[in-house]
Amino acid sequence: MNLQAEKLNILQTIMSTDDESLIRDVKAFLSDRKTDWFDELSNEQQKDVLEGIAQADNGQTVTHAEAVKLFGKWGLK
């Protein structure tokens, strides 16, 4: 996907329309849009999160009790 071309197409559509409801919809969408926390992470942090999700999807997890045993020795309970 050519992002610049897509943006230009969207702008052209908005600029050429007389459809007030479309303008209201676009305005509402843009004002309500929230940045996803994942997008605010560094590339390294995103990689780590995705790796953790992949591990969980593959069943590579530990129970809460196992985690408490493992990290309890550092005073984390």
C-alpha cells in the first residue's frame, strides 16, 4: 500500500464532497480516535510483546503459582 497515495485519495474525496454527513463522520472518527498503547512502544518493546504473545499461543506459559515460587525469592509475591 502506498500510504501517501491513499492519503491523497482520501483528501480528494473529502475535498470534492458536498455530503455533510460524511464530513461529520470523518470529524467524529478523528476526534474519537485514541492512540493504541502498543503503537507508543519502541520497536524493541513491540518485538518483546509479540514474542510473549507467540509463546502464550504455543502453550509456553507458567501458572501463577509457579511464577510466585520463581519470583518469590526476590520478595515479589
